[in-house]
Amino acid sequence: MTKLPVLVTGGAGYIGSHAVLALRDAGWPVAVIDDLSTGTREVVPEDVPFYHGSIAERVLVDSIIDERKIGAIMHFAGSIVVPESVEKPLDYYRNNTVASHSLVSAAVAAGVKHILFSSTAAVYGAPERVPISEGDPTLPINPYGASKLMTERMLADSSAAYPLNYGALRYFNVAGADPDGRTGQIGKGSTHLIKVAVEAAVGKRDHVSVYGTDYPTSDGTCIRDYIHVSDLAAAHVAALEKLIAEPRQNLVLNCGYGRGLSVLEVLDAVDKANGTPLRREMESRRAGDPPMLVSANARILETLDWRPRFDDIDVIVRDALAWERKLLEHAAA
């Protein structure tokens, strides 16, 4: 397969930086654009061309596509915090939908034929059944999910009208860090459970808040399907290969392991890895949080040449904690 130059938007962010490493490790030419609003320049390898700016800056995006002869785009740039999306919906529609329109328009105009989009399980809303399949109703209950679903629809309509195919990878809960310690979640005010918990484990926080203990689940806390970020990055490379090999086919795929863990079960795993228990504070529910999100992942296993390598909460937590300790050492140096 010809390895086309790939533009990674949001490539200085958490998931995007892991995708950059996975592409680079597999021999793909890569360039990154990131406005660094939540990303960190240091996690992008020095030999990867980096452009500081927004995907909504059409002149900049046009010039990158032309200069780097971009043949495919992995689109991670966007806002991802559910409670914040409820408080600031217009920011989310601007960052996740309007900016994506600008990026897709630039791709179509330049003849880029493949786009892989970072979507989310939040497009399903509060599902009536679990596990959730790709064909289940998409009824988001927060602006984050709605803004991502709008971009999925934009890509579907664009694919029908132009010589473009796309993949929408619907992530469940992404966690962990590169096992070799090259990148991980740096986070600026992160709300992700495992990130918050490992920050507490190394002393950056004095407790972990548990939002809601009265959900209709086994222990009353939310249940989520956690996927190791390096497995997710590998899935992106496999999905890109599929898009190139089958240019008339689009992909809509859940990215998860097909089983869920409660908030308390995850915190137990962090306690185990850390060797001492974290202080837990029980809080009221957060707006926009469904009780249970677990993927039906048969389609991704059937469609892509991909199998999880890190399908274990203890491994996910171990890598996340190792990365957090590395950050702490770096800050102290």
C-alpha cells in the first residue's frame, strides 16, 4: 500500500499525539496542525512537521495540504468536555462543527480523498440498550455529542457528493499512555476519571470526586467501556489502511473493548497500582452523564486488521500512572 502523507489535526493533544506515533512507527509521512489550546508541543516528535494554528484558518490549512502533498487527514482537533459543552454550547458548535466544515471544505477543494474523524460514543446519548451497536439510534443528550454527530453527517453527505471516503471512529472512554513513555495525557483541568485518579495518586490532587452514586448500576456509579489509547491509535492506522484500500467504502466504528467498569471499580484498580487508597468524595450527578456506555465492538473486529493489545484495566492504569509520575519528575527537574 502507498503510504500517503497524513495531516493529523490536534496532533499535539492526547489521542492525536499517540496517533502521530503510531503512524510514524508504521512508516507513514506525518504533519501536525494544532492550536495548542489544550495540546502540548513537546509531545510531537521533533522530526514531524508542526504547524501552530487552527483548522479554521483556511489559508493555513490550504498551504499545509499543498506543501506536504497531503493525501489523508486524521481529524482529532476539537473540544471534548461534556459538562463544559452544556455550559458553553456555542463554543462546542464552533470548535467541533464549524471548524470541521472549514477543514472538510479545504480537503475537498484540494482533492484529499480520505478523512478519519475522531467521534464519540456521546452521539448515542443515553442508550436504551447496552452494549451499543453502530446502528442504534443517535440521540445525543449534550452539545458535545450533538456537535460531533453533525460533523459525522457532514462527512456522510460530502462523501456522497465528492470523491472522498471517511471513517468516523466512535470512542468510548480513552485512557492510559504510550507504554514506552513517549506521550500521554497532560491535561489542563482534565475531567477524565483515570487521569484525575492518577493525578491524585501522585499528589497533584487531594481527592477524587465520584459524580453520582444513585445510578441504576451494580454499585450506583456510572459504567464506562475503557480503551487503552495505544490500542485506539493502532485502530486509526488500521482504519486509514482500510479507507485507502476500499475508496468506495465509508466506516462507522465503535472503539471499545465491549465491556464496562464502574467508577468505583476503576478507582479500586488505581488504589491497587498505587499501593495506597485514594480519598474519594461522593458528589451529585453531573449534567449530561448517561448511566452506562459500553460498546458492541464486533464491527471493528470484523472490519479492520486490528486486535487490542492492552485490554486490561490494570495495564491501562499502570501506563497512566507511569506517565503521571514522569510528568511529576519532569516538573521537579
